[in-house]
Amino acid sequence: MARRVFLERRTYRRNRLQDAAKLLPVLGMFLFFGPVFILTGDSGEGGATAGWLVYFLGVWLALIIVTAMLAAALERNTPRDPDLPGGR
């Protein structure tokens, strides 16, 4: 019978945060390039380009904020090593 592996809460949380950090570029790629493949009809609107620019800048800003939050959370959950300079 397979034995269940128990991970400490801090280790489990750190592993999930690392997984989220690894998947963030994939999410960004889908958010950036997904709408490019959606066919939108030429409605002749002059503001269509401005809308796309706002979308891309919004996605870019959101990815920066989420990355900063993940980095801060990973920093808090990383164990300190007293032998290294600066405690890392």
C-alpha cells in the first residue's frame, strides 16, 4: 500500500507558490497572444486600436503586480540560512 507523504504547511505553501510563479509566464502568453487570434470584424472604428492598447497595457501591469506579489510571498516563505551572508 502506498504511504501518504505529509509535507509541512510552510513547505507545501512554498511549493504551490513556486508552481504559480512557473505558470505565470504561460498565463501571460495566453493573455497577450490569445486576443490576436480572435477574429474581430472591421467595424471601421478609430478607437479599436486604442482599446487594444489599453488591454495590453492593463495585462502587462497586472502581470507585473502579480509577479511582485508572488516574489514577496516566496521571500517570506523561504527559510533563512544563518551561515550565508545576509541570512539567505
